[in-house]
Amino acid sequence: MRGKQGLYKFFNKRIYTSPELFIKIFATNLVKIVFDIFSYL
């Protein structure tokens, strides 16, 4: 959990610098979330 929060903090810093990067991160996170849901099924 701690590692994930560190990643989110890192991404939050990046988001402010570039909206395009935010979109990329959001898309990749969305894919990860979908895979996580399928792995739980």
C-alpha cells in the first residue's frame, strides 16, 4: 500500500506539469483496475 501511495504522489507531481501525461496515467490505471477486477473474479 505504501508503495502505491508513493507512486500516486509521484504521478500527482507529474499531472500538474502535463495534462497529456495525466491522460496516459489515467488510461493505464484504468486498464490495471480492470485487470485487478478480473483477477478477483
